[in-house]
Amino acid sequence: MNSRLRLFSPRAAGFGTLTFALSVAGTLSCNNFVASRDAQERISGVYVLDRVDGVQIPAPLAPQEGCNRTVRDGIMTISAAGRDVQPMYDWSIAIVPDCEPIPPSVDQGTDDVGMWNFSSDDLSLKSMKGLGAYSATLDEASGSPPIVTFVYAGNSYRFTRVMRFDDPQGVVYVKFVDQFGQPVTGVILKFVFANGLQGGGQTPATGEYGTGGIVGECTISFTPPAGYAVQASQSNPFTVSITEGPALHVQVALTKT
């Protein structure tokens, strides 16, 4: 997934937190733009883009300025209201042009954030980034996760929910040391969680990086910095099981060359 879609925030301690919804400070004044609490809880969660114009991603788009383009990925969050905060949505779509250099006019994707409500059987989306008001269809077939579909720039984008906000989650820390037991800075990590969501970051001076995700199997891959090699006995990628209990701590030994 595109880095802007891996909504992680590396901190000084080397911990990335998967952010599922944009936080909007202050009181929003559009009090009539509120869905029922039942509706908010029923459809809120994290959605991933799976189809564009009916084609599974990665999906091609019409060329622009001689550049072939492919929709690589996308993510959408729908959140319930909180104190002094309306029900919010945010989404982001990554489009990859296949040309060099890329002309400035070529669409490489966009994002939006705003408030949502029900309008008949659809969702009404009210942008806070200048896209105006627009609608999205909501499909809530029994036994299947909700699906949200909307049109952007003439193309239809379908997002399927992969996680509710109340789904069980856990934390994993990965620490990298060399053969002398010294922490390794600058290891690049990628996490793929059981529901397909991805995240990642880079180890700080402590050599340890942590993140949170849904309970279940998590696949971790890593790239050592220059001057370090993966030991022959170390799998890359490797898999761990995330639980709701105490944070999982994993140590990986590299060889300083």
C-alpha cells in the first residue's frame, strides 16, 4: 500500500499507531447533519478499496498526458460521533502513473475528509476539503461486511469494511540488535495484519519499533540499513500472532558487516 495510506505515526519511542479516523478538534456546528447512533455504530470502521469500475485492484485507469495509470490502493474510515464531534469520514486513493517525468496535470489520486449522514438508502458525504456534498451507496447485505461505493473523477470506487472499531486489537514490538547486542537504527519494517491492513516504520536509536493491529496472524518483513545483513537462520518475512493480552516483544539479530 501507499505510504500515505499506512496511517502510522512513528514516535520517539519507535511506536506506530494505526489511525482509523481523522480527529477533528472543536465543536462542529452542523448539528442537523447527524446519523442515528445505531447507524453510526453499525457501519463505522475501516474500509479498503477493492474494486474500481468493477475491476479488482490494482485496476487500470484511462491514460492522461500519455501516462498509463493504475489504481494501487485506497482506504476509507467511517467513525461515529463523539463529544462535540460529528460522525466523520475520510478516504484516500493512490493512483500510480507509468511515465517519467510525470506531468503536473496527471491525476495521482486524492483524499477527502468530512461529515456523513444517511440520505434515503445512501450516505450523504459533506466534504471539509472543498469537494462539496456528494453521495455514496451503502450495501449492507446480510452476512457480509458493509460496502461503500462512490464516484470520483468519473470512476466508481468500491470500499469493503475489513475492521470494526471494537474488533480486538493487540500490540507487537520488534527490536533489532547486532551480533554484539547493540541496537540497530534505521531498519525499515512492514506489517501485514490478519485483515489485510498494512503499516510500517523505521527503528529509532533504541532499535525497537512497535505498532498495533487486529488480533491474529501478522506478517513482518524488514530491510536492514547499509552495513548490516540478515542472518542465515532468520526468516524474512516472519509471522507472529497478535493477542489482546500483554504486548508481544520480538528480537531479531542482524550481522554487522
